[in-house]
Amino acid sequence: MRDGLFQATTQGAGEQYLSAFALLLHATPVHLSLLSALPQLLGTWAQFISVKVSHWFPSRTSQVFWGILGQSLAWLPILVLPLLFPQWGPELLVAGTALYFGCAHFTAPAWASLITNLLQANERGAYFGRRSQLMALTSFAALSLGGLLLTLFAQWHRHWIGFAVLFLIAGAVRSLSAHALTAVTDWPAQQNEPAHRHFMTFLRHGTSPDFRRFLLFSGLIHAAVLISGPFFVIYLLQDLHFSYWEYGIWMAAAIVGQFVTLPGWGQFGDRFGNKALLAFTGLLVAFLPMLYLASTAWPFLVLVNFLGGVVWAGLSLGLGNYVLDAVRPADLAKAVAVSSTVNALGWAAGTLMGSWLIGAVPASLELGWVQLHPASNLPFLFFISGLLRLTIALALLGTFREPRQVEQGPPSRLIWELPLIAPLRRWALQRPNESSRS
């Protein structure tokens, strides 16, 4: 748990503000697309390398330790190189971020294999829900304080000092995660059956048709999401002229949404399966970006991002845990690497398509009595992203099944078990009983 808290601090104080730092360096939409896509795409190769060289390390905790240490040190080139060579600032930021996420991806297969051996299949959802909830709370605090710090330095016209303080804190705290992992006992990996030695052999013979269809859904939904994902920072900071504090609260609202629902999503996935979890959240996530056409009011957009945090908490948990359930423990590291690669390819395709659509989508729409004149054309881009998400969800969610034996129920029943809805239902049922006793 402790390494997760340190990781969350780094995410809140560092990763969340990389796009804002890019705008300070005069990044274009193309730069923001590369900042979002290239580090993830190159990071997948780090996962393949991680699996290939895992025998070089005495234990999985050792492999994760060195990856985290590399992440910590990567904050130095992220910060220093763009300031030393401002004429290439955006490009150097992309390169430094690629190094950072490359180290992060290098740790993923070994960490997933380690944590799977330490947890039973029916307790993973609850564990990851609790862990993610603590991480969300920590990230919220770091994100909010980071926004206040940047706003303070912006008033003094010293933006770069604010970013320097944040990124140095992010790097220092990330190194504490490596120290926390030294206390983790690395049990021998459970390999009752031999692992498939090559990735192609694993894909052909080590995965089911359901898992391959799941990978298709996961990759395409990432592509649809990333059509809009990198450009919210432009819309909020440049088009709507939000302050860093307002932008930070907007981002923090999503973390609050994750915090209040992650345990519920974990329990839902453990009880009814991660496929059911994906069925609900995969549909709901489609409507989130469409709401940005409705209003530009800051409180409304904060509420929308809070709902986004609620939905994404469940969707991310379902996507991750489905991989853990769908393959044998011996092949888990390969499954994580393959899943990450598919997602990264979708990520890259989506961001590149989004940067192209920015130049093609009109800034206003007039169809008879319907006249829409938003602050820029970005809300239309967000709406297109939502339509694509909905199309993918409707087309593919019914093509793969739950790999575990779980409790079954019709959607009309399961909807009452969703986070936020289940507590309200229990409260509504308890009120009559309390009134009768009184």
C-alpha cells in the first residue's frame, strides 16, 4: 500500500501537470498528441523487454525497484532540458516523458505477476479498490496543492519555478516507492504449467477467443477516448481561460469521483465479474465528453469530471482485472505486456486522429434552429469521441464473456448494485424501518 501512496503523490504533483507544462513551453496540438501517445507507445516496448530480461534480476521486487528508481531520475531531464534548450522545449519534454513512462512500463509485468501471486482471485477487486481509493485521496491532495502552488507562482510571473518545485517533489517522492518495496516478500511465481516462451505462441495458444475480443474492445475504446483526451488542457486553459487553481480543481474532481466509488466497483467486480463491470462503465463513458457541449460554467464542468472519475474508476479496474482473470499465472507477464501494447496502439492512433480532426472540425454548427457556437471547435471533437465510444461499446461488449464463475443477474437487478446507487437504495429502504420504530 505504501508504494501506492508515494506513486499517487507523484501522479498528482507531477504527471497531471505535464500537459500544462507543455503549454508553458508553447506546445502545439501536435506536440500534445505526441506527449500523450509516444511515451505510451514506446513504453510498451519496455514491457516486452522487461519480460525478456526478467531472468537477469534475482527477484521480481528487484526488477520493479530499478524501474521505479529510473522513473524517479527521469524527472530531471523532464524539467531541466526544456529550460536549458527552450527552442526545442516541447520535443525535449516528449523525450523526457517517454523515458519516464518507459521506466514505468518496465515495472508493470513483474509487479502484476507479483501481486497476483499474493492475492486470491476473488479478493483482487476489493484489494485494488482499497488501494486505488487511498491513491485517489493522496493524488487529490497533491493535485490540489499543486494547483494552488502554480497559481501562486503565476501571480508572480514565475511559472517555471512552480513547475520546478512540483517536478522535483514528484521525483523525490517516487524514489520512496522503491524503498517501500524492499519490505515486500517475493514469493516464488506459481507455475503449475509451463509458460509459453514466445509472444506469438502465447497469442495463438495461450489466449482464448474471448480474451482476444476483449483486447480488441480495450484497444479501440482507448483510441476513441484519446481522440479527445490530450486536448482538454487546451480547452480549459486557453479557450475558457481557467486559472491553474480552477484547472487543478477540475482534475481533482475526477479523483474525488474515484475515491468515493473504487471500493464499490471492486466489490461489484468480485461479486458479478469484471465483464459486468465493463458492460456498465463502457456504455457510460461514451456520454461524458458529449456533456462539454452543454455548458462552459466551471461548476458544471467540475461536476462532469467528477462523474468521469466515477465511471473511469470502474472501467480502469475492469480492464485491468479482466486480464488477471483471463490467463494462466505462468503467462500473466506476457498478457499484461500484450494488453498494454494493444492499448498503447489505440492510444497513439486516437491522439493522432484527434490532432488531425482539430484542423477539420468546424468551430460552429448551424442546422436550422440548432445553432451551436462554443468557445472553440474542441467540444465538437469531444462529442465525436463520445459517439465513437458508444459505437465501439455497442458493437463489442457482447462479444466476450466473463472468465470466472460469478454471481449472475439481469441488468435490471445489477444496476441497483452499482456504486452511489447501492448506498442510496439501502438508505431509502432503511428509512421506513426507522420511521416505524420511532
